[in-house]
Amino acid sequence: MLCFLLILLGVLHRQVGALVADPRLQTWLTVFVSVMVQAVPFLVFGVVLSAVIAVFVPRSFWARALPRHPAVAVPVAGVAGVVLPGCECGSVPIACSLIRCGVTPAAALAFLLAAPAINPIVLTATAVAFPRNPEMVAARGGASLLVALLMGWLWLRLGRTEWIRLPHRAHLDGLPRMAAFWTACRHDVIHAGGFLVLGAMAAATINVAMPQRLLHDLAARPVLSVLALATLAVLLSICSEADAFVAASLSQFSLTARLAFLVVGPMVDLKLVSMQAGIFGRRFAARFAPATFALAVLVAAAVGTVVW
């Protein structure tokens, strides 16, 4: 395929050169490349560290480290998400393992939601993506942690055990440690990297293809802009290590709307919902994902209103 494309470029070099010279395409390429160049190092670093923790840290450690009282275990598990420098792709199987080890599902779900959004890699990437708005780091971390804790307590109050259907075997079980490590790295890089490319392409397309007047009209409506970017976060399904750079490129929108994008994305997106349905069951995903989306939008809007 690569050789075919190179031959095609050689034959059609004049037509391709004229196409690339178009100012709109130049802008598209600039936005796409800038998002990828800034995001890929954080993505790779986060994937490697996530695989190390998932493979070399005993899963029973999490059960021993959390309090036995469910209501107390929820905030402890949420704050423990700081030590998981990975994306949501790794948090779902780890949450499954926590439940297998005897951790209350409410605490495991709080960990699932908090880990991809408040870990050091994600917060550092957010600081790099928003150098002129350092308060975005605190706003994202605080809003994400609050949503995780509220959802954990909500599940503790209203959730039912029969809604969760665990698979027969956890992710990477039965493999030697190094084989499991490289398998986890390959899996997360392929999936998260692929979604990052799609997200960068979508961000570049939005900046170029959509009429600027429409973007400004949408951004000028606070409620509509928050809902629009929250929905966009669900559809793009960008890895949490890279979504800050996509959000930063959507400069037409307010910081509150972009905060909603950053809070919703690591908690509710297409790939995450599909993973939850595959690991915990469809009954769980059908209830958990909509509730998380609604709560994340409300908390992000409230925090953004207070901060900005």
C-alpha cells in the first residue's frame, strides 16, 4: 500500500503539489500536525507507565489499600486514580480486577472514572496545552474528581449487583509478565493512537471546514456550546493523554465549554462505553454512561462558571 501511494504521488506530483498549496489545506495540515506532535509523547509515556502498573503491580494490592467501608472507600479509590498514568482504555480492565479482588463496585467505578482524568500525565498534558490558562489544570482535576466521587456514591445508593456482569477472565491473564507488558503497550498504542489521529483530523476539519460564523454563533451561546463540545467529546473518543491538545485547538469556544470537553471525554465516549458493555455488560453501560454524561456536563458547567 505504501509503495502504491509513493508511485501514485510520483505520477501525480504536479496535481498533488497544486492541491497541497491550497491555503485551507495548509491550515488543516498545520492544525493536524501540531496536535499530533504535542500529544504523541504524552500518549506513549502514559501507555508505557499504565502497562507497567497493570502488569507488575499485584492486583491484590488495591484491595488491601482501600478501606472496607464502602462510603469511605469511594473517595480513597477516586484519589488513588492519581497513581494510574494511563488512559481510560486501561482503567476499565483494572476496575474489573478491583471488583474481582473484593473491592466494592462503587469504589472501583470511582477509580475507573477518576484515573484517566486526574493522573499526572493528563494534568501535565493539560498544562502544556493551555499555557496561558493554568487554572484549567485545577478546574479539570477538581471537576473530574468530583464527578467520579458523586458517581461512586450514586452507585452505592442506587446501583445493583446484578447490573454488573464480569467476564470469565480478566484482561492479560495467563500471559508471562513481559508478554503481558508488550501486549498491553501494543493494544493501548494502537487503539489510543488511532483514536488520536481521528480526533486530530476532526479538530483540524472543524477549524477549516465549518464556517467561522457558525462556530462563533455556536460558541456565543453558553449552554449550547457546552452541550456541543460535550457531545463532540463522546463522538471523537480521544485518549485522555491527548484530548487537551484537541480542546486547545478549539479556540472559538469558551474555556467552560472546553472544560466540559475535557471532563466528559475520559468518562464517556464511544470506545469507553463499548469497553464497559463488553466487560461489565450492556445493562451496566446503558445505565452508567448516560448518568455519568449528565453529571459530568453539570459539574463542568458549574466549575467553569465559578472559575471563569
